[in-house]
Amino acid sequence: MTELEKFADAVPSMEVIREFISWCEEQKIELAGPTPSGRWLQPHIEGLEHMMGRYFKINPVKLENERRALLKSARSSTTGVKR
């Protein structure tokens, strides 16, 4: 399965996650994880899109490369000129 296919399959679930995180933010609920010592919690600062990519096992570099290849293919098929 390509990264684009994995992303397309994950989109509906990603929307639900975004809505939930938005609700958490409205409620002043923050994601937190343990400090290196394990005694305290610190706010989780990883971006939501990056976390969802990790959760759905989508490689962002491969995804971007597939997007670029698809765009290049679409451009060359509409113009008849390969770039």
C-alpha cells in the first residue's frame, strides 16, 4: 500500500481526531508526557499532523515524494511534455 493510499484511508479517522483535539483545547485539556525523570508531566509539543502520521504509520517524506510524482505525472499528461 502506498503512502497516498494509507493517507486516503486515514482521512476520516484523522478528522475525528482533529475534532476531539479541538474539543480538548476548548476545555483547556492538554496532552502531556513524563519528563525524563518520570516524576513530572510536561506539555506534549509534537504537532498534531506529525502525531497522526506516526499513529497511522505514514512516512511524511515518502508521502510528499508520491504527491510530487503524481503532480508531475498529471502535469506531463495534460501538457504532453515531460519535465
